Amino acid sequence: MTPVESAWEYEEQIINGDIKACDALIAQCKRNKKDKKRKKFDFEFNEKIANAVCDFFPAFLKHSIGRHQGQPFELLPFQKWILCQLFGWQKKDGSGRRFNKTYITVARKNGKSTFVAGLAMFMSGFDLNPVTKQPESVAQILLAATKLEQSRKVIFAECSRMRQQSPMIKNACDLKNNQITFNHNGGHIMCVASDKPLDGFNSSMTVIDELHSFSNTDSQRQFVDTLKTGSGARSQPIAFYITTAGSDKSLLWKEQHGYAKDVAKGTVKDDSFLPVVYEIEVDKGLDPLCEDNWIMSNPGLGETVSLEYLREQALPATRDRQSLRRFQRYHANFLVSSTESAFDIDEWDACEGELSDWSTADACCFGLDLGGRDDLAAYAAVARFPVNDEDDEGRPVYRYEIQTWQCIVKDTQRDLNEEPFSSFIEDGWLEVVSHPVKHIEEGVEHHMLEYKAEEIACDPYNASRSIERFDELGMNVITFSQSATHFHEPISELLAAIRDGRVTHEGDPLLRWCVRNAVTESDRFERLRFNKKESDDKIDPVIAMTMAFHRCSLAFSDHGGWDFI
């Protein structure tokens, strides 16, 4: 079959349900099929051009990495389908292509960077100007990302490797100063980023890589908008948005993703926009861990991404909510919430039990979170006990026991006669005091001496006086700010220990209430931290517990004494 015949066969398989797909992809296939039959239309499909562009890939390009390294770049059916639409649809007046914008979202490991790198090579050296019928003069290809280093190390790096693999391409262009330039037309590929000044340009093709990583700040929004509008002198420019799914905080991505779906489904009419959406529709009840659904977000399944690889990625997701979240985003290619409940309350309840004699503990650490001066304050102690076992890497395995102490200022704005606080106070889990900071400091000093603890971790917010006092008492004080950098590892390790049943607590109902309240949020690097603002109510004991747990997990024993890594 010709590339066009292969593309349209793929399209029919999507429409007929032979290949499982999301609603947006099915809608775009139907839209394209309908357009091919339209009589009164400003565009026509040029099969010769579509075939020629697709044939360029195996004729001139070779794979540079992976199991196909050194072999001709044979396009997959879904890649042919995209290219045939992009380049086959032409304006009837001969002035250029129909589509000048495209949005492509696909799961990780489906070859999107390699595909776009090959397209960048074509556009810079071989794309024909519709008027002159010659390669576009000084074609300018911009590879854009949030950081210049990122823009250079992914798509541009693949362009460089492709150049090295193909003698014909290598002889036709030079690589110098992080720019690939073709000798016959001056066409070039260069990198730009939102963290560097953007000089004047006139792009033939702009690639905005990983759109989800762009924030909604004025500077980054302006950067993206400038890239979209910086090709006015070109007769047939193309702007590419290429990305995996984002979170609900990825506002630029959400806008473009929603727009793409609306265009595909006909809610918005935009004949210049090509939407390509591969995702597992989790919001419609589809299971992201079901193997039958993986083709929906992984059109390269069996070629660029293996079934075995996805199974490996899915395995931890069956028992770990954080891993499930990552799988949903990167492999089901579906939006995730930036915040979610931190703990599984059933797993937490299963950890309730009697505490041991802490004089036999291997290590003991404290954590302190004073919170707001007019509300709840807490400190926590965590003791560690060896379980005479080793993990897969030969490291000792430990179990942990937790205690927390909480107090609240007497003149708080809360009504302490209402539940749940009235019960917490009546049952002795919460003390009402006039001077909470002083009360906490005295409690910490007493219990650290009782348990022979040598270290306390403190959130420095509102705790400078307490930190100074602990220093004067000779305690080892570790400041522990509530950033994702500091909290991701502690939260992940604590959740794993709870899930594995290696945590014991005494069933403190106030601590349980705070555990239910706790919400985590993730940054763009998928690092976790607690989000006090989004949590249902107070979580100070949880933060104190997490800090104490982490420091305790880092202690190591030596002949009965202990120190910290």
C-alpha cells in the first residue's frame, strides 16, 4: 500500500472500532473522512504530496537509538495518518497547506520526539514553497521548551543523531553552535526557551514541546503566544503542540487540550487546526490498568513501546496510589488532579495497635509543627525497631511506632464545644492551653529526655524562638521547610511503610482526623508535598509525624549508639 492508503485504512479501523480509541480521535477520523467527500470546500487533498512527505522518512532518515538503530525510519500507521492530513490537505488556490496548527498528545515512549525530529529535518531542508516550488528559503525551525537545556537534549539531540546516521543528510547540512543548517537553502533548526530572551524570528515550523510543563505565568503565556504569531511572512507555517497529559494546574495545556477536543467533535469550527488525541478516558470509567485499553493512549504499542514495559509500569500502580497517578498521566495520557487525599484511611486504621517499650528502640526522632499561633499545634515522636529482615538490595528493614501530642490555644476562634474538638478534649487527646508555644516546648523537652531522642525536625515557619531554645538545650535541630523538595521522599516512604504494615500507632482519634484531612499536591516534577490550604482541616500532627518519621528512617546504629546519615 501507499502511505495514503495505509493512513486511510488506519482511519477506517478507528472508525469501525477495530482499533480502540477515545471519542476525540474517532471524531477526528470521521471529520477527515467527511472532508474528503465534501464538494464545496476551500481545500483539496493532494495524494502525491502526502505520499512524498511520508516516503521522505524511510528514504532519508534512520533510527538513531533503540532496537531499530541504523534502520530506515519506517512510519507507523498512526504517523502516516497524521502526516497525510498535515501535508496532503492543500488550499485550492495553491497558496499553501490547509493546516497551520496541530496538537498531538500521546503517552510516553510512543516515539513522538523521534517523529517530530524527522519532521523538523524535512521542514528545514526539503519543504517546498508553494509559489517557487523550490525548498523554502532559509526555513526556520524552532524547538521550544521551558528551559533551553530541555529543548536541546530531546528533539534537537535526536535531529543531531539522525544527521549522523544518514550520509545523505549529513552531507547536506552542518551542525555548529547548537544549530543544524542546510547548505542548499539556508534552512536551519534551532532551540529557544522561555527562560532566555527571544530574538526576532520568522519560523516555518514551531514545536512547543511538552506543553503541560509551561506555567500560566504572564511571561510563559506571552512566550507561547509570541511563538504562535511569529511566522507572518511564511506562506505555509506550522505550529506544533506536542505533549503528554498534564495536571489540573497545567492551564495552558488544559486550554489547548480542550480546544483540540472541541475542534475534533465539531463544537468549534477551525479548518486550520488538526487535533490528534490519544488517551484512555478515565473520566468515563475506563480502567487505565486494563491492557485492552492501552492502545487508546499508546498507538505505537508493540513497536515504540512494548507490552512488557507497560506491564512493568502498571505493576506498582496496582498497589500504590502515587504510582497509579503517574501511570494514568504518563501511560494512559489522561489528566490527573494536582491534589489528592494523602492517606488510605483503611490502611491507616489497620496499623492501630499497642506500642512497644521504646527503651528498646533502635532510634527515636521528633517532629514539630506549630501551625498558626491561634490554632492547633503539635509535635510527634517516631521510634524505629529492626525486624531482622532485609530488602531486595540487602538493606535492613524496620518497623516504626508513632505518638503525637496536640494542644490548642484557649482563645481560639473555634467553638471547642462542637464536635470533633469537644470529644478530643474530653478524651484527653487535645489540651487547651493559654500559651501553646511554651506548652509545646516543655512537652518536647520532657519527652525527648524520656525517650533519649537526640534530634528534632522543625518547620521553621513561626518556630524561630523554639528552634533557638532547643539549640540552647543542646538538641540537634533540623529545619524542615514544607516544600516538595523536602517532603516528597518522606511522604513516599511513610505511605509505603503504612501500606506494608510497618507502622504502629495507638489509635489517636485526633491524629486519625488529621490523617483524613491531609491532601497532597504535586509539582511539575511529580514531587509531593502536603497542601494545608486544600486539606479539609488541620493537619499539623501529620506534618510533625512525617518529619519525625523521615529523620528516624535515616538513623543508623553502631554498637548501641546511633547517628544520622
